[in-house]
Amino acid sequence: MRIKPLLLATVLGLAALGAQAQTAAARPAAPAAAVSPEYRLGSGDVIRIMVYQNPDLTLETRVSETGVISFPLLGNVRIGGLGVTAAEKLIADGLKNGNFVKSPQVTLTLLQVKGNQASVLGQVNRPGRYPIETADMRLTDLLANAGGVATTGGDMLVLSGMRNGKPFRTEIDLPNVFSADQNRANDVLIQNGDVLWVDRAPLVYIYGEVQRPGPFRLERGMTLMQALAAGGGLNQRGTERGIRVHRKAADGRVQVVQPTMDESLRDGDVVYVKESLF
């Protein structure tokens, strides 16, 4: 009679374990941590290679145009296109298989990046070519290297290059990169040979009876009233009834329109404020 309570407890214990197993199986697996891709060595990169406890094998060299270096005891070693870790392993395996070093510990340090570069052109503070020092370099990183968008630059950027052997071109709306949803896809990964173009900001031109005539940056959604305010407003001779906007149509012809004060302007609009007759 004493066996029954023990048997019942065992059955209940097994049932509990089974329920826990089902719960664990139903629970979604934790997402794996994202691993950043490693920088790949390119022609022109300056590197230092050291082998632990073998100072005579220390080498500072530049990767050739064909991606090859000349390493002591091994001769020519092709490391172009390899990540740093893979290049270290390739040299270590060569030393071990050749019976030069029993258990080689190879360290490769990148001293100067020349093989992987991207260009920034247009309306930035420091246009030029910049090294891609990390494999996960983003558009915002490249733009920061160039000193950011200049005051004359616009929000629309164009990134061109090659992806998977095919020409690549995409337009990027810079404010969307920093939107509330923080969509990382908008912050494009930069690859070797990419060219980032920052176009000028859209402009409107105001002349006539205003305080400060001239060209003005067209902000998003800027209305006629806001543009006139940027020009200091109408002077004593100006009149709202005499405002005309000269706008280029799709066929290239210039049309004269009379928008309302809350109507949005377009890039290239010319606002003319006439003189009041009274």
C-alpha cells in the first residue's frame, strides 16, 4: 500500500517535466547576436605581421596590386580579399605545415587603409576619398568623415557603386535615416568603390518689393508665406495682390501662377512681388 503514493508522485513529477518541456519548446528562441563582418584586406593596405616569440618573422609591408605579400620562409602569400583573421590563419598554417614554427601564433595589424575606399562628392564640407576602415561602415559614417552636409546641400543623397558584380544606385532621403522608427536599412552599408553624391539644396528666388530679395533654401513644405518671411516680408511698396510665381513646367516652359499664401512652393520657383499702385 505504500507503493501507490510513491508511484503517484513519480507520475505527477514526470507530467510536470513534460509540461516544462512543452513550454520550453513553444517559447521562441532568443535571436542570435548580430556579428559584424570583418574588414577585408585590399591592395595598397599597409600591414604589420608578428609571430609570437619569433621576432625575425616580423614584417611591415604593403599589399600589392594583385593582393600578394612576400613573407619570410613562405614567399608570396595572397591575402587580398581575406579578412584579418583568415589572413592570420593562412600564414600560421603555412608556417606550421612547412615545419618552420611548431605552434605559430600570428597577429596581423592594419596600419593604413588604402585598398578599400569610397568617395564623397557634391555639397559636403570636405569632399574627397575616404578609407573604409571597418566592414560595417555605414552611409552616416562616410558622411561624417566628409564633415557632414554643407549648408548648401540638400536632403536627397545618391549612392552608386557595384553590388554582386552589377551596377548599383539608390537614392537616400537623409532625414528618414534618423526617423523615429530608426530603420537601419536606410543607413546603407558602404562598399569599396562607392560614390556618394550630395546634391545642392532646392532653391526659390524672390525679387521685387521685398526687404531682402535673392535666392533662399526651399525647406520641405515651405509655403509662399514662409518664403516671403525668409525674404524679410514685403516692403512698404509691396502688395500681396501683386504676387506672381514663375514656375517651369515639365515641358520646360515657364508658367505664371498666382498661388495662395498657404500653397507650397517648388524647387526653382521665382516669386515676384509687384509694387502697389495705391
